[in-house]
Amino acid sequence: MFGTSGIRGPVGDEVTADLALSVGRALGIDTDRVVVGRDPRESGAFLTDALTAGLRESGTDIVDLGLAATPTVGRAVAWEDADAGVSVTASHNPPQDNGIKLWQESGQAFDADLRETITERVRAEEVSLVAWDAVGERTTADATVRHRDVLVESVDLAEPLSVVVDVGNGAGGVTAEALTALGCDVETLNGQPDGSFPGRPSEPTAENCQSLASLVGHTDADLGIAHDGDADRMRAVTAEGDFLSGDVLLALFGRDAATAGERVAVPVDTSLAVADYLAAADIETTRTPVGDVYVAEAASDPDVAFGGEPSGAWIWPEQTLCPDGPLAACKLAALAAERPLADRAADVETYPIRRASVDVDDKAAVMERVAERVQRAFDDVATLDGVRVDLGDAWFLLRASGTQPLIRLTAEARDADRAEDVFDTARSILTRERKDEK
């Protein structure tokens, strides 16, 4: 029921009011107070109604944040002295989707054990309903204001910047509010919340953020910021209008957050460029499965100063274990105020990396056959998430998507021809094993 990023799928098919009600009832069994917020999708209103109904009839009090960024919800669990938080969101997915993501008091998403507990309760239709005069109360709160204030307190700008924030018609308006409060000249794109995402697709990729890159590059703006629908992700554009890769951002954030001897948590599909750049400052990387929940688990270790994913999820554990796109935007503005972002990015030597996704009918079965073949053929194979083969001068990764019927391929080397050869090797392995499912 839960993927690595919570429950997520098409509304009316995989995600329904009935499911939301069941999740609310399951969560309400052992919670007294829960924070709930949602992104702008139209379906979020009735899904929130159903989920909170299940919680309240279990005797759980609700703090309803209304429209709120996912990191606002994650932080508000502790602020409101709650036992858990719920974001009704499909994050960067298309508008026909929605989902449910659960948060612990630390700001960390529910881990595998907690997700399994909720899943088992839903499947068993386990409930703990209370009498009519013991139902939970519903109150409202504006946690966005507090989130803005925390962001302002978390950074110092050497000088105000001119920043363009592409909110993506999502819930991340708190970023523009925080940067404005820090003295920046802020212009927004797609600033009106609209769950149909009319301005651009929700996922903040280079392709989807061309308008942002063009505006920043053709004006005197110092920085461009882009969010997804619930603002747990953040991507960026330099003053020259260049969209930065997630690996480069990960390297820059990690180098700024960690000191010699500390570690940075990164998923298994992260570029060698990140490890090389951090190693130059005596900072180690520790690999995790793909998914911000796994990065957050690693970041909870005392010697891990930062965790991030090239997809745009950034975690500063001293602040929160929830990926906080608005915090990342403010942190990046502080870095750009000290030194232009393009100059910083130029310090990170990048390597040829190839990525692709392949549709499969049964990703679990295909990956099982892929793993068997790879482990027979190669010596240095890690199975932390999919199969990752270290070839010394290169590597490749084959792993099943946590949210879609896909298998993802990644290959990298420090030489372009070598990267292409390694990618072809990985693709041929997958092609052969995929044929067996026909």
C-alpha cells in the first residue's frame, strides 16, 4: 500500500475517500493528536475530510493546517505537540494523482515498520472507535507563518539578492515570504495555488522549468528557485539561467553543511562527482536506498551533518528530518550572496552520467532475475537498493521504482565513452531479463 514516498496514485482508482478514511482510523488507534495539511489538488479537500473523520471517530484531536507545504506539516508535528502528521499530497506527480504521507514527531517520514503497522490495520479493518461524546476535536492553525519565521532565523544573507521563485502553482509560497522577509527582491512565477498545475508540470526538472531559466537569465536576477506541488523538493537556476543538476546541488549543500570527519547521506544513484567533491574536504558519503525516508534515517545518525537526493530533497537534521524545499532555497540564497552560484558550481567536476527508465509488467520478478544475473557476472555488487555494480572506474545501477511500474537504469564513468559502454551493458542485462516476462 505504501511506496517509499507514502501512498500515491490516481484518485478514484488507487486513492479514494474510503482509503483515506481507513488510514485515518488506523492511525487513530494509537494517536491522541495529529497535524494534517494538504497541497492544492482539488481532491485533497475530500480526502482530508475522510482522513480526519477516521481520526476523529477514533478519539484523535486534529490540528488542520489547511493548504500547507509538506515541510510545514512535518515541522508542525513537534510545534503542535502532536503524535503524528499527515500530508495529503502526491508531491511532484501529475494532477490526477493524490496521496497520503505520514510524519513522526522528529519530522521524519514513517519508517518501514510504522508503514507496515498502518498497512496491516487497514487490511484487517482494525479500528478503535469511540462513543459519540468522546470524538476528537478539530482546531485550525497557521503553521506557515511559524515556518517562515524559522526560515528567516536559520540563515544570514551577506547581502540581499534578486530572486525568482517558481512556486509551480503549489504550496511553496512560504519560500517567497521568507526570502522577502530576508530583504530579497522576490518575483514569483506560477504563484497562485492550483492543483491542476496550469503553469507547468509539478516536477521541477530542467525541461519543466525553462520559463524560470529564461526569466532569470534575461534579467538581473541572482538566483532562480523551483518547487514541486508540496515544496518538499527544491531545484535551482544560476544568474546566467543555467539549471543546476541535483548532483551539483547535493555536493554544494553537503560541503557547506559538513566539516572534516563528518558524513553526508546520499542515495545509491548519486554521481561520483559528489563523493569526489566532498572527499577533497575530508567529508565521507554514506549510501542509502533511494527515497527521502531512507536518507532521513541515515541523517539521524549524530555524525551525519546533511542528507540529500539529486531529485531535489534536502535534509538538515539539526533543523528537521523532513525534506524542506523552502529551507533549501534560503540556504542556497545565503551561499549565492557570498559567492555567485555559477562560480561555486564550476568547482564541482562532473562526469558523464546516463539515466533511463523502462516500463515493466512485474518489476519485482524482473529485478529478481536481474539480481541473479548481475551477481553471477560481477564481483563488486551491492544490493542495498536494486543492484549496484562498482567497476572501479565506473558503476551502474538497476533498481525498481518505488512508486511506478518502472525499472531505472543509471550508469556513470569519468570518461564519456566508458560511461556509454557501461550503460549499454546495464541496458542489455535488463533487456534480456525483461524479455522473459513476455
